[in-house]
Amino acid sequence: MVTGFSPVADPGRPLRVVQVGAGAMGLAWLRTLTADPGVELVGVADLDVDRARAAVRSVDGCAAEVAASLGELLAATAPDAVVNVTVPAAHGAVTMEALFAGVPVLCEKPAAPTLAEALAQAAASEATGRLLMISQSRRYFAALAAYRARIARLGPPGLLTTGFFRGPRFGGFREEMAQPLLVDMAIHAFDAARYLLGSEPVSVVCESWNPAWSWYRGDASATATFLFERDARYVFTGSWCADGQETSWNGEWRAVAAGGTATWDGERRVASSAEGAADVPPGAHEQIAGALLEFTGALRTGVTPSGSIHDNVGSLAMVAAAVRSAESGGARVTIGALLDQAYEEALGLPVREEVRAALASWDDPATALATARKR
Ligand SMILES: NC(=O)c1ccc[n+]([C@@H]2O[C@H](COP(=O)([O-])OP(=O)(O)OC[C@H]3O[C@@H](n4cnc5c(N)ncnc54)[C@H](O)[C@@H]3O)[C@@H](O)[C@H]2O)c1
């Protein structure tokens, strides 16, 4: 199994980047890529080429070429990297095309609609020797890093909780999804829980429901209790139809350990019984700018980023396990068993022979992912 990846040949010059997808999040990426002196945005592709053109025109100083597909821009611009901001259903095809053209990829979350497809992407990264990183943007807050350090000084937590309560009116696809909160939002909190605990989830019991006043078709509320390694529990309770007294978009957090308790309000304030309260100033590179910095740094140094596909699958697995538990009426779902099942599904996907061979070289998915993961 290949776990390393090739850094770019000339790390000193700005990285030539093509962005695919110019929708709502695409605009945020366009601004972030254009503002980064370490990057030269050379192309923007969108199936709706007028949307790509309008997006490029809307950002001062952006002179990127525009096309309807990644393929056209790969040939025309010879990029060092691709940023994939398409809809989740298109992530796999765009990412595979870039990787097999020899180009590393930074892809928006979620890596893929299913765990099996995400495993195939991890195998494609191995088969091509090219980095695939997932931008899980809520990992990049200075306050989250400070909170992690405080927790570490209290000793391993036995309990970590997130309360997430907001009432956004998105309209569109989120209001039609079966599990809007768990699938579209909770992955951020689940990913942060793995980061804060520094360990992996073992199993989950989850209940989801839709309150009578909800404006969503699917379940806008959920409570999930995860068992983590070292006997820690992580409890997520959230609602997307909770008007008033809203929490931060990061949720509010509490960790309980032998050395005391630490809290984070999801914004700037961290507090602990050992060290009191403090407001953490914003970092220079937060959210997608933080993901971009880690990605470009990895391409220059060859150091595996924390958001590599092999690591991020752990957060996607938490979502898949919580949904499986909720849909089976609250049965305990074991993450290892879910990964094994996804691995069998991945072997049956219509993928390139190189991807199937890389998958087949794994002893088992949990070990393959853990071996490649950065800690
Ligand atoms: N990190 C965050 O906080 C955050 C927030 C919002 C969205 N997102 C993620 O960003 C991604 C994009 O979301 P969005 O809200 O911008 O969606 P969107 O629907 O507004 O835009 C997606 C764009 O991708 C284009 N597209 C689809 N398939 C394509 C393909 N094969 N080739 C080229 N273009 C293609 C579409 O034409 C569309 O313009 C999603 O994965 C979403 O989950 C992340």
C-alpha cells in the first residue's frame, strides 16, 4: 500500500490552481484563492459556463480562464492542483479525473455521498501517488486549536459534548433532504470531536426526529452518543429548527476530564477550571483559508495534512453510522463493521482497475486508513 504522495516539483513559485464549481461556496473559494499570494488561480470550470464567467468577473484581480469542464482546463492550463467545489454527487468524478491526470486535489466536504465512494477516492490517491485532501473548514479556527490545547492539559476527556441550536431558512436542497442536520451540518462537529479527542470513534447510538413546527421535510433534530477509543463518550445534540437563543455555527462545547472541565462557546471564548476564561484572537488563516494553507503547505513539503482523505473518512463514517442508527430506530452501530461493509461495496464499484487493485491491497479498511493517517 502506498501512503505517501509526491510534492510539487518547484515549491518556490505560486501554485497554479484550477477551481471546479462556481456556485455559492465557489465564490468564497474564488476570493480566497485570488487573495492567497502563494496561489495563481489559472482556471475556473463550471457546467454552467456563464456562472463561471460571472464569478471570475465579480472578483477583482482574477484573470482565470473559464471553461465548462475540468478536462478543457487541464489541457489548457497545466495546473499544479485542483480545488473541487462542485456538488457532492460530482465530487468523485471530478476528483478522479484530476488525480489520474497527475494533479492533487483539495475537495469540499463531504468527500462523497457514500462511505464506499470515499474509500475508492482514498484508493485512487494511493494508486496515483497524488494528495487528496478534504476541506473540512470548521477545523481551522484559532479558538478550536486553543480549546484542544486546554483539554490536553486536563488529561484525556471521559465526556465531550456539543450543543448545536439554530433556525436557518435555507430553502433549496437542505429542506428536502432526509437527514439535513446529520448529513449537511453535523459532520463539522463530528470532525472537530475527533480532532479534540485525538482518537477514533468505535460505535454510536443515534435518534433523529422532526419537530411538529419544523420547516424541513427530513429530520432537523438529532442526538447521537458516540463511544470513542479509551472509553470516552461524545454526545451531539442539535437542531436546525431551533429559533431564538442560537448557539454559534460551531455549537457550544464542554469537555470533562480527570483534571477538570473545559468549555468553548464556538466563537472566541475558551474557559477551563484550571486556567480560567480567555478570548482567543482570530487566526490569520481560518476556515477555507486555513484548509488552503494546509493543502499548499503539504504540496510544498510532502507532509501529510490532517485533512487527507484517509483521515477525513473517519468523520464521514461518523455521519454514516449516526444515520444508520437513527434509521434503524436507535440501534447501536459499530463503525468498524460499517467500514467493512463500505469496503465490500467499494470493491464492487465501477472504478478503474488501478483503484480496485489499491483497494484489494488493503488488509482491512480500518488498518489501511489508520496507517495513512497523520496524528
Ligand atoms: N465548508 C462549508 O462550510 C461549506 C458551506 C457550503 C457548501 N459547502 C460545500 O461546497 C460544495 C458546493 O456547494 P455550493 O453551495 O457551492 O453548491 P452550488 O450548487 O451552489 O454550486 C455547485 C456548482 O458546481 C457546478 N458543478 C456540478 N457538477 C459539476 C461538474 N462535474 N463540473 C463542473 N461544475 C460542476 C454546478 O453547476 C454549480 O454551479 C458542496 O460540497 C457543499 O457541501 C461547504
